[in-house]
Amino acid sequence: MPMVTEWQSFGPQPKGPPKDDADAAARKERKVKCSAMAKRLADEFNKKEWSEKKITKELDSLVAELEAGGGDALAGGATIETLEPPSGTRDFYPEEYRVQSWLFDQFHETARMFGFSQYDAPVLEHVRLYERKAGEEITGQMYAFTDQEGARVTLRPEMTPTLARMVLNKTNLQTGDVRVPLPLKWYSIPQCWRFETTQRGRKREHYQWNMDVVGVEHVHAELELLAAAVSFFERVGITSKEVGIKVNSRAVLEAILAKHGIEKGSKNDKGEDIFAKACVIIDKLDKIGAEAVTCMLGEDVDVKPEAAADILQSLEAKSIDELANQLGDAGKDNPAINDVKRLFELAVDYGISDYLVLDASVVRGLAYYTGIVWEAFDRRGQLRAIMGGGRYDRLLELYGGAKCQIPCVGFGFGDCVIMELLKECNKLPDLSTGFLDYVVCAYSPELYGAASKVAAGLRKTGKSVDLMPTPKKKVANSFKHADVTGAQRMVFVAPSEIEKGVVRVKDLRTKDKNGEAIQVDCPLDQLDKLDEMMAQAAEKSS
């Protein structure tokens, strides 16, 4: 239900004193509902300017306008629904887009520092790419449809199958030989779509930073990806005190479940993959608790309560040695155990061990994971998983055939949860100013030509310039425009200065020792020396 319609359902805004006890009770009930909704929206928006009081005022105003227009339309004929983005999606106004661009810049720069190459693909994908193994929720969450040519397509819910398709396009399917040099180190920041319940940190569309290594069969690939994730956290000021990364191995989980007859690839009477179903259930442990997991394992996978208790006890192992002991003979010289142990040893050398935590309950819900898996988590426990990834050595084989046994490992890092964390930790930069170098303001229409010449000259020096479209005689109005744009400096093109062959340039963000703005008169033929002139003026005034 759209938020305005929901607000409207609470009843009209009361006017005057209550008529009777029933009216007073109805008002009290409305107030409780409105307060709860305003608080919920304030938490969801998580912005200082959207207080509960302002949200209440805005919704009351929109409902009043809606009802004045006949119940379902605003004054211009548009409905409330058409003015809001579809449920679970977002608009990015310029100030919000600047923050998103800053976040993406951190993704790009981290990938560049680790030697990854960017790729992209259409947002529209083949439905059959996602109709893979049993136990997946993703196929029921797709925005899928049949197009005008009869093809079954979907807005991509994730990028990994697309990566697999693209790698297989560079592979000889008869031999499994990849026709480009391995390893591949690729990254992307695609927009992904899933029809899920919207909540804090989860939308129906989101952007996801994906980093994948193709062609490396040992834990050095996992180590490099984990180091890249840690490097990103450090770039944005998030330390190991705020975030940890839980590490486990799906192969270890295979051994745990195999002790109780749940073999990978085994089917139930309905032909369903019971290992995949068990993984999906165990992946919900943090969300629904041990009792509910035990119940679901019994109902969906036919696991007896004592076996479920043993499985859950194994998942509580606090060290690699304890985990190996839980497996008994299967834990002795177990390759999966050795991989996890080696990863933690190398993490110390790489300087990222403070972030890593062994957690045998980490499963990752996707059925294609085969080895080490991980999830980054908020140590306060207030947010859902920040990012997750793991090894998926058999996915390309699933699509390309038995010869295409190409090892892969990667992670996905959504933009929604990390933005919530950065807001909570006060790590987002102030981008309200500084993104524009100059505003050029003409005193009158007659001087607009001179102002445009100055703007063009500044742009030739590499500066970003906003040429104020409507000249203002009052200097205060020009200053107001410059402040709104967030410019660093203002150039005022006025008659007296132009007659002298100069323009007055004022620094809007830097003050001298007396609290006055630093300014210079710059000759029109020396615009390329303006930075030097402003620096000299600042030095003299200090």
C-alpha cells in the first residue's frame, strides 16, 4: 500500500475538540497509528531533515490535497501513486546521486588497486540462467516476463550467472579450454532486481559491487577478494571494530550433513535436492533461531531432532580445530578444513585477520557455492549481511557441460546496507559543496556576453563552471545562487571591473584572519593563473 494511501486509511485529521468519548477514542487510535508509521518512515529514511514531525506534516498535507482533488488525483491530474517510485525502488535526486557516485568511486578505486577489470552486460537476462538447482528462492523473486518475440526474460536478480555466460562465450565447450588468459579478475556494479519484502537495507532494486576471480583453484583467490573487501572498508573509515567477516566452507557443511545421511546430490521422493534444501534452511539460523531450524529440517528434509541437534552443535564450533574434532574421522586431513586453516594463516600475513571470524553456521543460500563462503556483518547486530561471497567451482559446468570445470570465486556487495552502515557510523562525506569550482554571475543582460566569455575561459583551464542564466543586479541574489550551487568561488562580472579589464573573484568557502572572504581582481587574460593569485591572496591575509 502506498504510504499516502496508508496514512489516509487512518481517518481524517481531526479538527476542533472531541465531540464525545467515541470521537476521543478514535482520535487517540489515529494518533497511535500515525505516530507508529511516522517513526517507521523516519527510521527507513534515516535523514535528519525527515523527522517524525515533518513526515506527519507532509503526509497530512498530501492527504488533504488528494481529497480536495476528488479522492485520487492531485491538482495537475497525477495520482499520488504516479508521483512516487514503484514500491521498493528509489529516486536519486542530485544530492543523493552525488553520494552514490562517491560510493561507486570507492568501489572502482578498490577494484583498480587490486588489478580487476570492469565489465557489464544487459539488465535483461534469460530466465533459464536462473532455473538451475533446487532449493533456490531466487526464481520466485524474479521480475520475469515473456517478450514480444516469445522469449522468457527477466530483469537480472544477480550478476554471477551472467558472468558465467560471458566466460563460457570465451570457452571451447568441447574441451573446456578458456580462450582468454587465466586468471580473469573482473568486476561490475550492476543494478539487480528481486521482488522481496522491503525493509531497512533491502530494496527491490539495488546496485551490487561484484568482484570475481576465474581460473584459480586454491585459497589465494579467496584471500585476494577478502583483502579487497577489507581495503574498501578501510577506505571509507570502517574498522574491524564495526565490521567482521564470517568465514566457513560449504565443503565442511557437506561433511557435517553427510554424517546424518544428507549427501550432496541426493533426492527425496519428490525429486528435490535435499542437500540444497538443508542449506537454505540452515542459512536462516540467524533470522529464525535454532528451534525453528530444527523444525524445518524435520518437516522439509526428514532430519530427526537428535540429528538436527548434532548438526547445530557442530555449527557452533569456535575454532578450526574444534570444527575438525566435531567431524571425527571425516575431519582428519580434510581438504576443506585445511583450506580454511590456510586462509586464516595467510590473512595474518596480509594484515586482514582482525576482520575475519570463523563461523561454521555461515552457509550462503545460493545452491551453486562449493567451497569457502563468507559474509560481512555489522558487529552491533543491527543490520543484515553487508556483503557475501564464496567459491562456485561447478556453476560453469552446470551451464556449459562436463568439460567446463572452471574454478571461480567472487563476492557481491550491495549498496543499500553499506549506506545504512556509513550513515550510522557518520562516515559519509559532506558533498553539499565543493563539487563545483565557479559560478559566473553577470551584473546585467548587457554583460552576459562578457560573462559567458569568462566562463568559457575558466572551463578551458579545466574548471567546472556554472554560468548563472539570469543576471542579477543585486549582489546578494548572485551570492544566494552561488551558495545554492555549492560553488567554491564566485566571479562577478560588473561594469566597473570590466572597464578595467578585470573580474572580481571571491572565495565563498575560505576566510581570512578577520573572517572576511578572500577575493582578487583577475585580469581577463590571466584566468589560467587564478589559482595562483587566490593562493597568494590567502597567504597575505593569514
